[in-house]
Amino acid sequence: MKRVFSGVQPTGNIHLGNYLGALKQFVELQNDYQCVYCIVDMHAITVPQDPAELKKHILDVAALYLAVGVDPEKSIVFVQSDVSGHAELSWLLTCNSYTGELSRMTQFKDKSKNKESAPAGLFMYPVLMAADILLYDTDLVPVGNDQKQHIELCRDIAGRVNGKYPGTFVIPDGYFPKEGARIMALDDPTKKMSKSAENIHSRISLLDEPSKIKKSIMKATTDSDGIIRFDIENKPGVSNLLNIYSALTGESVSSLETRYEGKGYGDFKKDLVTVTADALAPIRDKFNEIRYSSELTQILRDGAARADSIAQKTMARVKENFGLGL
Ligand code: AMP
Ligand code: TRP
């Protein structure tokens, strides 16, 4: 069976972009692949974290994985730092990476902009991500569009290592959803929806109450021509809302355009509020059911053991190929 790997950082405010860009695909791929889903806590510490908050967010993301429909009977769910192979492989990949290619990562450039010096962890972030993926002989990586460059780098590093040490890694492919791969901020549709934006109405968090969902969508930036049409260039706000509607319901954007012909933004937004609230209600219920149950930690422990047994096999092969150890 082919293998899927993906990860989400344990920071607060997991939002509709995370869901439509990544989590929704996690669930859909479960029947056809062996899926390994990780909570990447070692990526989170590339920026300062409060230890108590980090612990809480790890369990929040784990509970959200299950709440959206990741099934621990089918998929492996675990916390990155519980499997030592991630840090170990990361070093071996570091020694096969170049500062030039790492300096070209747009995420690093954004985060280190206007700083004389940046945390080395931020710089090495994509190498740790490559280690996550390659450690499990991954075939497919479901992520949002913002991770495209990191996936390309992972493929480059794996290809380079295979050139030196043949047969070491499986070369993975990225898997990007057609709709939902890039959900934009509701208050400014030229920026992507993010966990850290100050305005809470810029995003819809997966655990938002219906009243908050309504407020955020009704406030969402549109334009003044009043036509519900997909046109990213000229109508980024309306296009983003169409994208969200389509990704949540499966109805195509062109069908939505036809259905809402002659109707106003108000009607369209009201319907989108209903669609969004209906999609998120079962997720919120399941989250509340599972977040404080003892089952959750048991699932993560069991997941770490299963992940570790795959990781150890990969590490033995990689070390042997590199000529490391006894
Ligand atoms: P992160 O929160 O950065 O760990 O992201 C978790 C997953 O959500 C990754 O696969 C991202 O590519 C995806 N993602 C984050 N923001 C967005 C967005 N605005 N639209 C679509 N996907 C996103
Ligand atoms: N960098 C990813 C993000 O910010 C999270 C991540 C870490 C990841 N390791 C991964 C995603 C491995 C896919 C595969 O969204």
C-alpha cells in the first residue's frame, strides 16, 4: 500500500484554510493509502513557545485530527518529538543541503525580513520537514499551496542523496486540492488566511461558534459591482468566498455562479454562513467529546510506537547507505 504523510503545527487557531487545504484531504486519503499524520511540535519551536500552551495545542491539534474524521484504526496519528528519527534524519539531510537553496525559501525570507540575524531553526525548518516526509518512505504529501516550495526542496534533497547513495529514499509527490489549496483572509483577500493575523474576523477557526462564523462572513471584504463571479484578479474577495463554498459543498464554482446569477452578496453570504456552520458543527461536537478523554493520549502513544517502528527501519537503511555507525 502506498503511503501518505502530512503534518500540522500545534499552534492555536486551526482555521478553514488548514481544513480545506490539508485536513479534509487527510480524511479522504485514508481508504486508499497507509496514512501517517503528525503533529509537528519541533517545527513549532522554531519560534518562541510557552511550554504549557504548546502542550495544550499539541492535544488540541490531535483532537482536531480525530474530530475532522481521521480514524486512528486506519491511520497513524502521533507527535513528532515522540519519534527520535525525525531529529536524527534531519541532521543527515542537513549535511546534504545547501545554504543557497535554503535562503531561497519564501517562507524563510518572509519570516526573516528586515532582520539582521534570524533563528537558525527557521532557516533549517524545510530540512526537518523533508526528514519528516522521507523517514516514512512517503509517496504522497497532502498540503496547501503554501508548502509547494518545501515539497520541491524535499524532492531535490532526496534526489541528491539517491545520486550519492542509490536506493536510499522514495521521492514523494505533493498533493494539492483543486479548490481550497489557498484560502485567503476574509478581511484582506490578497493575503492568505493565517493563524497569527490579529483580526479574528480574518479567519474562521474550526471551533468557532455559529455567531462568530456569521459575523466574520458577513463582514468579509468583497467589492462594489455586486456580481457573483469568479475572477481572482479583479474580484479576489468574492472569488475567495466562492472557493470556500465550493470546497465545503463539492458544488463547482461555475454552478454556483449560475445559481447566484442576479442575486446580491447578502444572499450569497447568508447561504455561505449556513454551509460553513453546518460543516463545522459536527467537528466542534466531536472535538469536545474527545479532547479531554483518556483515549486521546492512548491514541498518540500507540501512534508513536507504530511510527517509530517504520522510522527505525528507514534509519537503519539510511545509516547503512551513508556508512554511519558500527
Ligand atoms: P500550518 O498551520 O502552517 O502547520 O499548516 C497546516 C496545513 O494547512 C498545511 O498543509 C498548509 O499548507 C495548510 N494551510 C495553511 N494555511 C492555508 C490557507 N490559507 N489555505 C490553504 N491551506 C492552508
Ligand atoms: N511546514 C508545514 C506547514 O507549516 C508543516 C509540516 C511539517 C509538514 N512537516 C511536514 C507538512 C511534513 C507536510 C509534511 O504547514
